[in-house]
Amino acid sequence: MKKKAEYKSALSINKGINQPPSINPDVLTKSVRKRRKKYSADEFVAGILSGNRTILSQAITMVESSLPAHCETAQLIVEKCLPYSAQSVRIGITGVPGAGKSTFIETFGLYITGEGRKLAVLTVDPSSENTKGSILGDKTRMELLSIHPQAFIRPSPSAGKLGGVARKTRETIILCEAAGFDTILIETVGVGQSETSVHTMVDFFLLLMLAGAGDELQGIKRGIMEMADLIAITKADGLNKLVAENASIAYQNALYLFPKKSSGWSPQVHTCSAITNTGIKELWGIIMEYIDFTKKSGYFETFRKEQSIIRMHNTIIEYLNNSFYDNRDVKSMVPDIERQLHEGSITSYKAAFKLLDKYFKRQL
Amino acid sequence: MKKKAEYKSALSINKGINQPPSINPDVLTKSVRKRRKKYSADEFVAGILSGNRTILSQAITMVESSLPAHCETAQLIVEKCLPYSAQSVRIGITGVPGAGKSTFIETFGLYITGEGRKLAVLTVDPSSENTKGSILGDKTRMELLSIHPQAFIRPSPSAGKLGGVARKTRETIILCEAAGFDTILIETVGVGQSETSVHTMVDFFLLLMLAGAGDELQGIKRGIMEMADLIAITKADGLNKLVAENASIAYQNALYLFPKKSSGWSPQVHTCSAITNTGIKELWGIIMEYIDFTKKSGYFETFRKEQSIIRMHNTIIEYLNNSFYDNRDVKSMVPDIERQLHEGSITSYKAAFKLLDKYFKRQL
């Protein structure tokens, strides 16, 4: 993590801006929607680098905005912040329904901040596209963490398709890191696709599971378990403790049967309780051990570089995909093609090329 | 499965061709490369529907060919065969290195033919692109099956990219089914991507594993185990029997922890030995049970329809992908962009859009 002094010298590179622009914080928080001051990209960057979280929040709002003017400024901000990012530990967290994710993050987050770290918690929830996010929900479900001076909680961006959310999340990470947050938790709801996308942004993937082999366990999507570097069996307290410990052994045995991870790390399983504050310290210890292990082997850096290439390719594929399926001619043809496929009167390849011909005739 | 009589009546639909064209098989097999008779698409189709395996082989060669003239005829043949296909059970088989796939398929295949079924064994091996296939290898490693009158073994197509292989495999399935094969085994080498692709073509996925938690197990790619409907622990004979049975229990326990399959089927684990011919009958019984189960629930048909839609979309995405990355301007720009990504001087999204701008400027 960069020291504040370094940020100051960093600021001086940015066209002589040594101080964050003077803002009356009251004005910003009380009537931010009505009279938001229009900052330049450089003013935003200076504010972010100085750790001003009001400006950080506003910058993230710019990143999340779909207005073209905002997009342009946002891109400038992100670009200028990029050299000051990448100094953090990025952790993805997901879990089965009922595993108590919020309670866990509250306790876990308070432990991490207690260790002197600065923590940003971001939430990726593609389902919130409909509900327009759950800002209040996010703040209230982590009562103590949300008011902690070393913590910054940002609910899910609520616009656009999943890819948009991914992009916004990634850019929000850059801004948070530039603002001095050295630990980033990215919480996802267990819908499958968002985890895969978050996996291209985090160093470590933590999966919260519940003891019990019943239907609770079926809430997790296929493929998620294989991404986990650590499985935490939550709610290991009271009468549930023994069950959780048995589940832990069962998962550990199951994981032995699975292919080795390219990091060379053997995924671990651990029990914990957010209520009794048990096992939390140990979980953090395992994460630190992983970071140490992968930094020594060089995998940490290699993986981050790979991730940036993967994100680029994912963005390209998604764009090509949207360009194709949003094409008016293609759209109008799809129902008929799918009907023919259903009838079995056409091969998938012929169907594909009928649509492709349509698309490229328009494009060329 | 359609009866021969039905094929005959089917043949009569095809412009009055009631008999396969008269061919001297000796001529075809002895000097096939020198003087291959040029059939029309209709002659090919008639030959295939009559179960003539020499013509079937030749038609598959047409499907695998990359010559434009062949492609056109091949597409016609496939299209005309399509209505006579889909009457089989399609099984994907893969396994860890050392699991004895060939020996297993030999024994398993002989059992299946012994049940009165007609079996086609297709191999998908993208690595054979370099070695130009292993025709001899495939024939010799299944000594008895390769000369069995009810079996048809076709080694991997050896040209083009994986997508090409997928397409050719899918079209080969159509031809084999039209020729009356009611059981299709598609063997893949465990390289990951081909299994995923084969998964869009088969009704059932069988994974061969070895007992022992050592490095042998690490040969299987991540994600493959989750595709399995049945895991067979091979080489359960002699001193290895007990170890295999223990492994079977361990895998069964592990599978309990995993998410339910959309088919509603609980993946099973079973031991077998191809050498002592143990457990082979039981494995086939499980497959039949699965087919019965999914046909009753309607999943069998639903899944096949879904697969055809997925294959169409996969083909489209792959084509768009190739069109993009094979673009000369994009190609020349990629190394520089990747260097900037490595340096961390550019975000993945900016990188993506630099390439996309380049591409679409050419296209528009």
C-alpha cells in the first residue's frame, strides 16, 4: 500500500494539484443530488488520491452512470487512477442462500479493519437491475462496518447488463485502491455468471457454505465450488458446531478428489461463526498465507496479468455478441430459426450461418 | 430405432432411389484414394440409409474435408440425413490418463453389440491436428470391436480448429444415426475444451477415473467432473479391487456435496474392470436407467433441443471470434495492446475498445 506522503508526491505530478479541491462536506452530503459541484477529472483524481471518500463516492457514481458525458470523465478518472491502484488484496466472496453473508462480512470486515487495514466492500448483484440496487439494504445489514472510518461500503451498480456491472465493478476497484483501500471484498449473489466474472478481478475466492446436506446446499451454482480457494462453513456455533465440523471434513475430503489449481494452492475448508466471532482470525490467516504463497511463487502477479487479458477478451466477446444479437435483422430472424431447430428440420450449423449471413450483409 | 423396412420406404422418398448404388467394395477399399467414384448427394444418402458403411465412411470424409466442393455436397448429405437421425443414445466418454479408455471401450462396446445394438465409436482429439489423426492407432487399440459387424469405429477428424472438429463430429453423428447406428460413443481426450463441446452433443456423460488420490487424478481438467452423469472407477481387479471400491465411496460422498443437475439425475459412481469384464453390464444398466428416467420426465427431448440452440450460439460466437481475431488490423495491434496491459498502463476495457474500434472501422 502506498503511504499518504507518496500520494501527495503523486498528486504533484497531476498538473501541480497538491491538495484536494476545497469542498464543504456538509454541502455534498446534505444536498448532493440538487447541487453537485462539477469537478474536472483532475479534481476528482486529486480528491480520490487524498482519500476523500465523498469524492470517491461521486467518482464511482460517474463510473456507474450511463450518460455519455459522465462516461468520458469517468474514463479519464479511471485512467489517471490506474497507476495508483493494484496495491491491494482483492477477495471475492459468495455463498449459498442462508449462509449469512452479510453477518459474516460485518464480523470479518471489523476484524480486518482491526488489523489496521482499510477495507472497501463492493457488491455485485445483477438481479438488482430490476430493484435498482438496495442501497439502504446494504448499509443497514452491515451496521457497524458501514460507519467504520476504515471501511467503505458500496452497493451494487444497478444499471445495464452483467458485462456493464463487471466493468463498473472493476473500475470501482481501481478507484478504491487509488483512494488507499488496501483490502477489497467483492460480494456476489450466487447466480453463477457474476461469480465467474468476479473471478477475473480477485486474487482469492472465498465460498461460504452451510453445514447440512439438504436443499440449502443446492443453492450454489455448478462450477463455483471449483473456483474456491477457501470454503468457510458458517454458523458453526451452539448445537450446529459439530455438524459444521463434520461438514468441513466432508468438504475437505471432497476437494482432495478435485484437480489441482493452477496456483498450486490446495483449497482449504474451515468452520467459523460470525456470531461468536470464532474462526474469523484463522480465515484471514489463510488468506494471508495464500497471498504470501502466491507472491513468492510469482503466481500472484502472473494471475493478475492473465486476468487483465481475460477481461479484455471477455469484453470483446461480449461486445461482438451484443452487436450480433441486438442487430435488428438478426433479431427478427431468430424466432423462425429457433422454431426450425426445435422441429429438427435444420442443423445448428446451418442455423448459425443463416444468421451470420444476415448479420454480415448488414455490416459489410 | 428405425427398422430396415422403414429405411427402404424412406429411400423411396428420395427421388425414387430404392437401392444403394452398386459398388464393388474391393475397388473402394483397395484403391479408394486413386479412383473414388464421385457420388451425387442423393446417392450418398441412399447408401447411408441402406447401411452401407463404405459409403458412410466416404460421406464422413466429405464432411471432414475442407475443400469447398466437398463442403457443399457434405451439407446436402447431412441435411437429407437429418430427418433419419436422432434415434440413438449418445454417450460421451472421457477419462484421466491411464484409466484405460481404449480397453474399456473395447469391452464396453462388445457388451453393447452383444445386446443387439449397433454401435458407432467416434473419437474427438483436437491434439491430433498436429499428428493428422491416428487412424491406425484407433483401429488397433480396439482389436475385436474394430472388426465387429455391428460396430463402426471412426477416428478423429484431423483438420481445423476445435470448432471445426465439433461441427464435423456433430455431422458425423447425424450420418451414423441415419445409417442405423442406435448407440453412439464419443470418446474425447481429456483436454477440457473438447469435453465441453461434446457435452452439447451427448445425452449422457461417462467419466472414467482411476483409484488412488495421486497425480493420476490430476490429469482431468476442472469442470469435467461436474459434467459426469456416471463416474466409472476402472481397473477394479486383483489387488486394485478394494482400492477402487474405496475410491468409489469417496467419489459418491463427494458428489453428494455438489449441486443437483438440471436433469434431476443424481450422478452415480461404479467400479468396473475391462480385463475381468466386471461391472460392465451394470454400467450399461445405469445408462439405460438414465435414458428411461429422462425420457419419462421429458428432459431427454428438452435437453436435445437446448443442445441444438447452444450449438448454434456456440457456432455464432466462434465465428464472430475468429472473424475478429483473424482480422489483419486487429492481429497487428494485439501485441502492442497486450504489452500495455502487462505494464498496467491501460485498462482491459480501454484495450478492448481500441481493438473493437479498429475492427469495426474495417467492417463498416
